Amino acid sequence: MTDPDTGDALPDRLRLGLLGKARVVTGEHAPGSPQWSPAIRDLVKQSDLVVVDVTTPRREIFVEWGWGIGAKKQVLLGVYRSGDREAHPAWVQERQLRAFGSKSEFDEFLGQVLRILDSFPDRVSSWVDDPCNEPLDYKPAPQNVVLLGGLEQWDALRARVAETAKENKFSLEVLDVQTRQNEAGILFDTIRAARKAATLVLTFDGSDCDLLACVAGGVFSMNDAYRIGSRKHQRKLVLLKRDGAPLPGLLATKPGVCTLSHIGESVDFLRSHFQQVNGSLSSAHSATKRHKAGR
């Protein structure tokens, strides 16, 4: 997962440095659209290590980081120069960002790649637990909905989604990353929320908060389905944006993702979706009762 603006391509440098000890693949190896492509996501699933170049805080890169987390892969974050870390919000800077621009920096970076590949991943590096050994791995519950993003200007949305969730007996979790993006642990709370949700609503306003929303969307979309009874159902991803706010193409172009810009139509969509989920739950419950009665 590389940044095209960092001079010499990191994948090419890794191929030369690894000398065949490991295979380096990028999205260029995946057929199909340069936007949403299940082939790119499958490359992440099949990898032993996901190297993410976060030199420039691009939304697509943060979705790919979320894919790595969602697939429970070890992730190595790189920046071209040490000073490039200053372009990121605090929650990114608190992660270990390794520079690879100069020859000496790249040699250290390459050594870290080899050490990771030669080691057995622990629960923290596999994104199963956080550094405090609290669990990060959850199965989505059908009636769990999460609203996540910089929510300072979305008070009306928050109130109406809460009302709609209550009407349909859904459990709503709200994670306002605007007020918490400088707090330690916000990345891990974002991962938990994305994994617990069967319905994830992400807001985008063009600020740094969008980067955490991109990670959440990546974690969420790595695992598309949950079960009601014996049947699989698709998890629902909803993207809401303010005028002019860019959306990550890796999420916005994914089949089945709902992209909206008006609060009213968003609430109407969620109400209909909640009712469909409740209908599926009711049908599954009735089928279970009939099965027990027939014994």
C-alpha cells in the first residue's frame, strides 16, 4: 500500500532488498477497477505482512490500513522522511512510524520487515487484543448500529438516528472522533466499534476525522456478512458527506454501500433497513420455534 508521491517506489525497493526471501505484491497485481476491487482486498487477506506507506494522509491508504486490521494481519507503517509524521493527527503519530527515505533508514526498515516475517505474531500485533490486553475481536450483532466520524456538525443526524434506532429496538453506539482524536486509545475504540456493528454509518466532512472513518470502513468491509439463524446477511455500510467532502473510492464504489448527503434520506434509509433486519430476525425466530415443535 504505497504513496505515489514519495519518489522511488517502496515496493520496488523492497523487492530488491528482500532478494526473493518474500514476495512483494501491490494493488497493481489485482485485476479490475482501481477503485473498489475484491482482488485487492484478497491480496491483503493472503498476505503475511501489510506495509502501509502513510507519508501523505490519503483516504484510500487508511482504508487499506483498515483492511489489514480487519484481516488480523501485522501492519508496518512507513513514512518517507521522519518529519512526514507531523502531517498526521495524534492517533497516527502515537503508532510506530518508520522512515525509509534514506539508504540507512531503508536498511532499518527492511530489517524490521524481515524480523516481522520471521516471528510469530502475538495477539496485539494481530489486532486481536489492544496493548492493555483488552479484546478487539467481536462478532457483529444484527441490531448493533454504530455512528462514527467527526460529529460536531451532525447533531440533528445523531438525534434522529438515535430516535429511529430506539423505535426499532436497535442498539446505537456513537463514537465522535472529533472530540477524541487526540486521546490515546481512539484507534482501538474505532476498531471495536467497527467489528461490533452490523450497520456502520460513517460521516465525512473533509477534516482529519475522515481518516479514522476510513480505517473503520476498512475494518468493517473486510468481513461483509453476519448470520441470522442459518442464513448469512450483508452488513450495511452507509457513507454520509457534507458538500465538497471527498469520499474514499475504495469504500464509495463498493457494491451495496449506500452513499448519501441529506439527513432526511439517511434516516429514511436506516429506518427501512432496520425494519428489514427485524423482519429477518422474526422469521428466524419463527423457524426455530417450528423446528423445536416438530421434534
